Amino acid sequence: MVNYWTPHLVRAKKVDSNGALFNVYIDEFDETWITHIKECDYVIINGGQWFLGPVVFYEKQKVVGCQLCDLENVTHSNLSYGYRKVFSTTFKSILSLENFKGTTFLRTFSPSHYENGLWNKGGNCVRTKPFRTNETKLEGYDLELYKIQLEEFKVAQKEGIKKGLKFILLDTTQAMLLRPDGHPNRYGHWPNENRTLYNDCVHWCLPGPIDTWSDFLLEMLKMESVRSK
């Protein structure tokens, strides 16, 4: 098993080593992982919250917009365009591989649980128990990015059939939506850290939420094994 750290899935470059701004080339494969998966039996991809930070989108080597970049003469773009293009490019990169026979899983968008503000605007995740199904719903950019994933997945799945490749949806979004209690919040930092700290309502810390992903995956692998027999 191998894990590749590629939060934007496509080629990306950090602009400032001391900052958080990335240049994201939405139509270019990320060679750091795509060239190493040819022998893999299973590939699991996901991508979400990193696109909500400061990014400059490039297409055909030209700037086509940005997200929270505050750069002069650069249009603040609709996040949906860049996000859709990234998943389209990612799936195309897998489909383009010669001799790749593996199965690709898309693990869907994992929503954050900030309340009363964004991550840098005083947002917090104070809930101590899961939501009931009638207490919350997927909406806003969470819903928008989730739908984009599903749409691009279906396109890739259809193309995969032509090449004899399997694309399988590992849909964890609804299950994670109901777990606002699983984040580290302010407890993810040392209490004496002398710097500006933000509440963390994106990552997970408690046993349970992401263990569910493994449970889902294991059952899906079992089902695939039965089908293949």
C-alpha cells in the first residue's frame, strides 16, 4: 500500500513557502502519482477542502481565475469551474494509462462543520454528539462540490466501461455530514502555542467517523470479490 500526498489531484505548486497560496494547473496531470499507479490493483482518490483555500487556477498555462487570492488584475473565479476541471483531468489521467487494469474508487467530499463563521472568521464546531438525519442537510458549497464529483465520476465510469476499467463510488458524504462531533476543534493545538490558531472543524480526531470509511471499503471489496467469482 502506498499513499501519495496530492491535495489538489492535478499539478500544483505552492507560490510562497511561508504562505498558503497555490497555483493549480487544472488541465495538467500530476506526474508525482499518476506515473506510479500502473501496477496498483486499487486506487482511491479524493479531494475537497484544499480547494476552499487560496488558489490561482491555470488552464493552458494561463491564469483563468482564482479563489481567495487577492491578486491584482486576476478575476475571482467560480470555484465550481476549477473543481470540475480538476476531477475531469484526474479521471482522464487514469483512463489514459497504458496497461492499467486496476479499480478506481472515488471517496466523496467530506463536509466541514463550522458554525457561526468560517474557519478564519471565528467558526467553531462545538457539538458533542452526532446529528440525527432530520437535523441537518447537505447544502451550499458542500452540496455543489459533491454534485460535481458525482457528475464527473459518472462520465469517467462510462468511459471506463469502454476500456474495461472499473470506477466505483465510495460515498461517505452523508455519513460524515452527521458527525459534527468528530473534529479536533481547538484541542488540536497545544494550549500554550504562541500564535494565531484556528478551530479545526475539517479534520477528524475521534475514533468512529473515518473508521467508517474503512468499513465501507472493506465491504465493497468483498462484494467485488464475490462478483468476480
